[in-house]
Amino acid sequence: MNAAEQHRDDVVEKREDWKKLQEHVDVKKLVFLDETWAKTNMTPTHGRAEIGKRVIDFVPHGHWKTTMFLSALRHDGLVAPLVVDGPINGKKSDSFATSFRPPNAATTSNTRDITKLTKLLHSNT
């Protein structure tokens, strides 16, 4: 399933501009900021088993939490990983986006990196 927003005129224009820009960008300068998450209450409560047998498994009880993982992705791997206890919000994402410093920043050329934010990090919710 794809986001319906991809068909909006303003989004189509921005995506086309981004594709054109990629032809002229040094990939070593690209930094993508992204996030993912895990929720302990998403553990399945039902399972499949052979007829006549029960599904037996174990999960943490009463530990219903969200854990966020934020990171910067460069051409050669992840940098600036951050694990946040609880869901992300605008303050946390702004703090990450403005303060992360890749380990090799001092050794790269004088040209600035190009940072691309994901929708969630950019939305400042």
C-alpha cells in the first residue's frame, strides 16, 4: 500500500525535483534521518497449532511501552543512533535532528552534508 499523498500535485513536484537533484549529488554527502519503533502490546494474542495442540509462548506482562529508535543513515552505514523510551514527539525529533553529529564530520570535506528528514521527523508532531 502506498500513501495517497503521492498523487497530490505539490508532492509530485517535490518528488520530481528530488529525483533531478539526485543526479548531481555526491552520495557521500547524503544523510537520511529516520525512525522506527516497537510496542510491547503488539504481541499477538492468538497463534496457530496442529489440531488438538495448544500454542504455548511467553510475553512480558504489564510492560506496555513504546520504544523509538532514531538514526542517521549515510552511504556507509548508520551513525548517531538514539533509543528513546516512549513515543517520539516534536521536541524529541527536533533535538535529534539539530544535535546529531556524525563521527566523521570533522574529517569530511568543507562541503556541507545534505540531510533528508522523514515525514514523521519533519512533521514536528
